[in-house]
Amino acid sequence: MNWTRSLRFWSNTARKCIGEDRCGRSSLWAVQRIAPSYRHFGGRIVNVDYPLLDRSFLAQLWDVDRNLGSSREKRKRLLTRNGNQNRIAPYNHRNLVYERPFRLSTKDATFVEGKQWKQPPPSQSVSGFLAPHTPEEVQVAPLLARSNLLITRDIEWANLVLGFEQENRYAIVDVCYPQSPVGFIREQSNIVARQLLRLRRPFVAYITDAMGNELFRVRRPFWWLTSSIYAEIDGKEIGVVHRRWHLWRRVYDLYLGNKQFAVVENPGFWNWTFTLKDIDGNVLAEVDRDWRGFGFEMFTDAGQYVIRFGASDSASRTGPAKGVQELEVARHLTLSERAVAVALAISLDNDYFSRHGGWGLPFIAVGE
């Protein structure tokens, strides 16, 4: 019978818990051995060889089992708290969680197996030319007060295998602190618009720090001939990047408010370096698209971009950062202008270096 097996199991458990020896002796109470018995419906348990279990024994057995369960839970919580303090999970920007994969909210962007990153310190001093002048610049300073930003796009397996357009996701790393990301970029768009409009789809991309706090966002509306992308902080538009139409050249105008502060004139074709210059032709910054290997470039959209803003502080150039070639600039961009430069990198990735859902080469703008 099932109930007799259950009673035998609990009796043996109680013997082990209270320290009963093989002879049946115990310092708490005497536990009689339980043997199979038979019971008719509506009748009592009949067993002439063994005494019946009384209610007090069952109450004591339940109390022991409850105490054991409480002690196990306490030990489990203690081990979990002590074991996770110094454990470092491997970096994987898919999950975001990004396996968030980017299915969590912006405030929940832990992105790495539930691990929450700590924000690395800025590699450029937040003073002098980088001193924040507005509350918006104070908000973006932890991410943009850096000399070089490495932006890496995640592999979209559904797009690669099935041609299903997914939301773009990126991880941002400071080359002076390569051990952990300093921020993430997550696109939010309509699933139907992504499949029908492809690269001309409207979307909003959220730029967060390593802890998942939203710093600013970029908004890219639907476009037909030339694209535009807007940088916004707390709903306030601070700048915009307009693309100028040309048969083969890649030309962009960058504005801060209503004033243009830079222009990009790329010769096109095989040139993957986009230099930001002022009205006098002086270099202000540079967006360089890296070659990641034949397999990545031929079959995926997982591009990698380096935004160079100028020299970093000497104290931050340690380890691998010593081998990074710094860009010489005529003047350093402000924090607001750097937010527009990040919007430019996102626009470049969508305009020229995406697969368009087909099998074309990544550096050919099939849509044009």
C-alpha cells in the first residue's frame, strides 16, 4: 500500500535525524519499526505484531521535518550570499540578460548571466574642455568622457539562418578598460516594420551604462532617399545627423541644435574610415569600421566600430591601452557632440554595413 510505504519512509527519516542507532535506541523517543499492514475501507489499521502510530508521534515527526527544512534553507541562503560576492561571470553581451536577451527593460540590463557590471571610470578627465555645462551633459559624462569607444554588434542568428530581421544590439567597451563594457545599445522597433521596411524602418535605440541606466537615446524615423537620426536626452533633442545623397560618396552633416559642427565626407566603396571635420577641414573625431574576419564580414552583421575622440589621460593608459594609437584632433568634442557622434555610428551601421536580409556583401549598399 502507498500509505504504508510513506509511513516507513518518514519513520526511517526520523530515525536518522534524531540519531537512533541500529538497535532502535534513541534519546528523544522510542520509534517502533513500521511493517506493512492492511486496511479495509472505513476501518482501522489492523496489525497484531506491531503497535499503532499515535497522533503525538506524527506531530513530533512533522516538527522534526519542519526544523530540518528551515536549517537547509538557511544554509542555502548563506552559501549563495557568500559564493556570489567574488564570483565573476564570463563576459557575454547578449545577456544582456545580452540572455536578455534584450527582452528585459532598459533598467534591467544586466546583460551577463544575471551579473551586474560596475561602471569603469572615465579615461578622460571630466574637467576643462569636457566639463559638463548642462544637466544633459552631466548625465552622459560616465559613458562619453572617454578617448576611444569600441562598439560591437551582436550576431543575429535568426537573420543569418532564416532572413528574419531582429532588433540590433551592441556592447560598448572603453579600450582603456577592456575587462568589462561601459555601456550597451538596444534597438526597439516594430516587428512587422522590421520585416517589411528592413533598413528603412523607424526605430529608437536606447544607450545605457554598464548598470542598465538609460543615458540617452537615438531616434531614427522612416526614410526614403536620405536618412536622419536624432540624439535625445530625457526627451530633449540635442543634435541630429543628416545624410546627404550622393551616387557613391558617403556624406553626413552633424548638428548640435541648429548649428552644424562637423561634416563627414567618405569617398565610398572600400573606405571604412569616417572622419569628422570642422568647417576648416580640421579633424575632430573619427569613426572607423574594423575588419573582423572573412566569416564575420561575409555571413553576419556583427560589425565593430571604433570612435576616436582624441588622447586619453596618461594615468588611464595601462595594459593593452598603451598600444592604442591616439588620434590627434584640432579640438576635443563636447559631451553633447559626442552623443551625436555615437548616433552617427549607429546610422552608418544601418545605412551601409547591414545585410538587408539577403546574401549580398556587407560593404555594398544593395538598397541604393
